[in-house]
Amino acid sequence: MTFLAIAIGALMSVYTSTILSMRHTSIEGNALTLVDKQMEVFKTLPYAQIALDSTTAPSSSDLYATSPPSNLTSAQRSTISGGQRTGGTYAATQAVTGPDNRAYRVDTYIFANTPAGGQAGVQVTVAARLVTGSTVSAIRAQAVSAFDVGMTVDATN
């Protein structure tokens, strides 16, 4: 009986760990799907239309400003509230339902960016966060693309 109890206990531990791992992987995969979907929207736009609607940017106390994606430079982080490319119609944050029927928030950051020796362009970063009840979590997936008048360069992570 003792051997059976230990074996069942071990199997239950493995089962629980597997369920949690699968849930985490599912959330990350669905978040990445939402990020890619939003980035594809920007890839279909003319360069001049890649800009945010400034009225949609959350307050400086929101995770949008306090916990931005890791790829943003310190200069970009310090100017999230006023240094982004605006004048467009795209929302800085959107509440969406993922393919898994969970609630996510998709955040978009757009900054002017001129690489050394390159032409002026913009850097678009899209990040997805899981929303549970009224709690918005840390970033689950993000993608970055650079756009200029003549070309598009994509990097997803």
C-alpha cells in the first residue's frame, strides 16, 4: 500500500506540473498569435499611416508606461507618454479575445528610428499581456519591426 501511495503521489505531481506547463505554453502561443496579427496590420499600411492615436495612450501609471517591452531603449522608455509617433488612427492598447477565448491586452509602441547610415523610419513594437479579471499581467509575447519608406525589416522574439 505504501509503495502504491508513493507512486500515485509522484504521478499526481507530474500530472499537475504538465498541466501548468501546457497552460503556460498555450497562453504564450496565443499571445504571439495576437502580436503577429497586429504586426501584420502595420505591414500592410503605407509608411505615412504608421502612427498611434495619441488619445488612446494610457496614463503614466499604467503597465503600458511602467513595464514596457524589454527591447525599448532607455530614451524610448523615458518618452513613452510624449515621444511616440502620433497622428494616426491605431490604438496604443486594445482589449482582445485570443483564440483560446482568454482576454488579452495588445499594446503598441511606435517610435521614430533612424539607424546609423540608414534612412529615417519607425520602430513598431507590439506586446501582448494576459488579462485575468481586472488584472493585467506581464508581457507574454512581443514582436518588433522597423519600417522606412523603402523597406521593411522584421524581427520577432
